[in-house]
Amino acid sequence: IKKKKIKVIALDHHVIEKSSIDSSSLFVGAAFSTTQLLLHRFFMYFDKDCYFYSAIGMLEDTGHFLVADTRLFSDFAICLKKSKKEFSENNILAFMI
């Protein structure tokens, strides 16, 4: 059986590892969440679900905002608004079930 090989591009907001791409040099600079990087690079392709999942990613990647800055809060608010969802435990729990 012949196996297919696929290429994987790793984007992360953490310290650069050998297999990762330095996303700060590509498009957006420092970020507190990987979904924040994706938002700034690919927002033109986002639909309301992508915005909602990005908001969840920002929430989870920052430990529920234990680390953040004004840009992250702004990005989070934009994602919630464009997802047409409200920030509530119901939305968070519904996503995680």
C-alpha cells in the first residue's frame, strides 16, 4: 500500500519551534492566541461560524483572558459581533459538549 505524504504548516503564537513558521514575520506580529493570528490573516474568508470559533479559541488560548491586551479584547469583540452570538456560559458550554 502506497502512503500519501501531506505537508503541514504549523502556525503558533508561542515561541518558534523548529517545525513552525515565525508567524510574526509573515503577517501580524505578536498575538496571545493562534486564532488571533488566523483572524488577522484570513478574515476575508471567515463566516459567522469561523468568527465564533475564533472567539472560543481566543478565550481558551488565553486561559479565559488571564493574559491579554487591548488588541485581543478588540479582536474578541469583533468576532462575537460578527458571529451574531452573545458571550454567555450557554454558548461556551454548548460548544464544548
